Amino acid sequence: MLVFGTRPEAIKMCPLVNELKRRSDQFEVVVCVTGQHRRMLDQVLDTFDVVPDCDLDIMSMNQTLFDITCHVLLDIKAVLESVAPDIVLVHGDTTTSFAAALAAFYLHIPVGHVEAGLRTGDVYSPWPEEFNRQAVDIISRYYFAPTERARVNLLSEGKPSERIYVTGNTGIDALKTTIVDGYDHSDLTWARDGRMILITAHRRENLGEPMHQMFRAIRRVMEEHPDVKAIYPIHMNPAVREAAHAELDGFDRLRLVEPLEVFDFHNFMAASYLILTDSGGIQEEAPSLGKPVLVMRDTTERPEGVAAGTLRLVGTDEDDIYQAFTELLDDEAAYAAMACSSNPYGDGRASQRIADILGCEL
Ligand code: UD1
Ligand code: UDP
């Protein structure tokens, strides 16, 4: 049974769902979505043609961590008891993943952790994701680490080496299927007559003042660079929308749009000049596309992209973001140094590897 509930989990689990389903002689696959995200999850399910067997449909407006944890934990119990899977696979670091893994643990069902071993070492950053991923790794039987560095993190915590597999990140499997030549879209046509910047932001620890500072910095830089246009597919969290509209409304070179389907978003990334984000998944995708990313966070659990030169951690202070963004727009050498493509997060075959391993282990 695969359990997931948010956009990024779906983008990274659907390739695995489809790979396991292709091997129907070996696996009976049950997909349980929690619906922690509603519309942003459904967008991804549609793109990958995945129809869940079970949908807990837990999302509420402005849900708290208590809401998500309690609803998933209570609602998934009956599903796990009736399906009685041989293994529950969860992904990454969301509260869906944490609560589903905890439920499986309470019922003595083995857990496999896809994208295991990412660490910042600070449980408050990103919050609550660093706790979630560490907690899932305490419970897990199998660890599907995306990189060698993630494997080392797990080993340093005493996880058994024979149960850690370096597979690459399944997010790159998804990315390999979405980018197309000649892609177009009306927002892209509008943005393409200048340098196009792509923006996303949503982290809970950045809600409030840090997010206002990010948006103010972006607006200041863009006001000084008339050739720059920006597309910002805005996360559905009402708190994010409030901050974005407060700081960015009325500036016509920056377009706030609804969340893009992943097929569109990946092609927007490929067409962009640079990306400003606090997202985790985008930090993994951008190196493969050779797109510079200013990461508006204080910590990252994706140091491979920083080492590859594509990512730069700029924090959430308005002046720091202003300086870094200005430098990338004005200094061609600084831009060229970051615009190099590499594949630290995998070759697009992570799902195949995980399916091979499960075929041997189960
Ligand atoms: C969640 C994950 C985070 C992940 C992010 C990806 C947790 C605690 N957080 O954060 O790790 O990086 O997803 O985007 O697991 N909403 C909608 N429709 C949607 C999705 C969200 O209306 O399709 C609104 C709802 O009001 C919801 C709010 O957004 O209450 C926040 O969603 P939530 O899943 O709680 O937090 P995220 O910030 O999205
Ligand atoms: N993404 C998308 N549409 C958008 C913005 C992002 O499909 O409008 C994709 C992006 O390519 C990446 C994932 O969503 O695969 C990242 O999700 P998010 O930033 O919400 O979560 P995180 O990765 O930070 O957990």
C-alpha cells in the first residue's frame, strides 16, 4: 500500500505506483490518498492517471498540524486493518507520511520510506518536516535513500546498512516524462519577451514576516529591472495568498496564477531564467534542468544541489534576497556559474530500482 496526500508526494509516488502496477504478476498495489491537499493532489493524480483505491479526504481550510495528524491517524486505521498490506510505503516528510507511518507501526505493518535520510539536523527547520522525516526513519524497515549523502545520514544514526538502498529520487523519474520541445502556454508567451523568473513559496516556518520580506525583496529588484517578468503559481494556503496579494498586487510584470499542473510547471521551469523558491522538490529538479535557484530558506536538506552549484541558500531576510537576486540578474559570470546542469538526484530510474528491491524483499 502506498499512502500519500500532498502535491509533492504525489509527484514522487505516482511514478512508483505506475511502475509497481506494471509488475502485476509480482505486486498487488493499493493506493490510499489522505487528501491532505485536495485540488493540488488531484491535479497530479490526473496527470499520472492514478486512481486511488481509497481517499480519506481529510483537508480543511487552514488546517493545523493537529488536524492533519489526528485525522490521518484515526481514519487510516480501518483501511490498514481491512487491506492488511505486506508493506506500507510513505514518502518524504509530510504530516501525512508521519501519521501514516505511525499508524502502520501501531499495527505492526512494515514501513518503507521513499526519499529517506534527508536531514538538516534542526527539528524546527524546515518545520515540521525535519521531525517528520526523522520520525518516519525510526519506524521504517526499508530505506530508499535518494543519494549517497542520505545513506550516510542514515548510517550515522545507526540504521542497518543492509536495509538502506540508494535509488535516486523518484521526482526525477517524473521530470523525465514531462519536459517537451516546443511547449507553449499563454502565460509563457507573455513572459518570454523578457527574462522570465519563476517564483514559489509556501513553507510554514516562513509564513508571516519572512514571507513578506521575500516578496518585498522580489518586487524591489524587479522594479529596478524592466526587462524581467515573473510568474508566480501561488500555493493554495490562504496565509500564503494573503501575504502575496498584500506585497505583489498592482505590479503588472509579476503575474500571480493558480497552481500549475506539474506538466506545465516543469516546462515553465525549463523556460525560466532563474527560480526563487522555498520548495524542497524544486531544489531537486532545477539541477537537472541547469536552472539557478535562490533558495529562500535558512537551511536545506538538499546540499547536493548546493555542491553542484545550482542552488544558493539566501535565507529570508529582505536585504539578503535583494542582493543575491540583483547579483544574478546583473552579473553574467555569477549567473553562468550557477546555470550548469547535473543530476545529483538521480537518472530517472529510481522507481524501477525500488520495485526491483521490493520484488526481492517481500
Ligand atoms: C504541506 C506539507 C509540506 C509540503 C507542502 C507542499 C505538512 C505539515 N506540510 O504543506 O511539507 O512541503 O504541503 O505543498 O505536511 N490548500 C487548499 N487546496 C489544496 C492544498 C492546500 O485549499 O489543494 C490550503 C488549505 O487551506 C490547507 C492549506 O492550504 O489548509 C495548507 O495545506 P497543508 O497541507 O496543511 O500545508 P502546506 O503548507 O501545503
Ligand atoms: N509544482 C507544480 N505546480 C506548481 C508548483 C510546483 O506542479 O504550481 C511542483 C514542482 O515541480 C515540484 C513540486 O510541485 O515537483 C514541489 O511541491 P511543493 O513546492 O508544493 O512542495 P515541497 O517540494 O516543498 O515539499
